[in-house]
Amino acid sequence: HPRGTFLHHNFVCAILNDVFGIQARGGCACAGRYAHDLMGIDNDLARKYEAVLLD
């Protein structure tokens, strides 16, 4: 955001759910490994994605 403000995690979760139909919970990544398995993401690919996101 141009003003340097952040969106509240509950707002982002509501948008993901209501607009895109993606169920999410703020502050919780408990199903991350399960999602990796479903999408065929191994540890090497996960590290590459993480590096891109952190860059």
C-alpha cells in the first residue's frame, strides 16, 4: 500500500473466502504441509518459492 499500511489478517481472510471462495484462517498455517502434498510441491520447490517470496 502506498501509505505503508497493512491489511488486517481477518480482512484478508474474509476477502479470500467471500470473493474467491478460498477458506483461510488468519495466523494459522497448520495445513501447509498437506497443501504441499496435494500440489506436488517437494522440499526443494518449497524452498525456491520461499526464496522468491522473500526476495
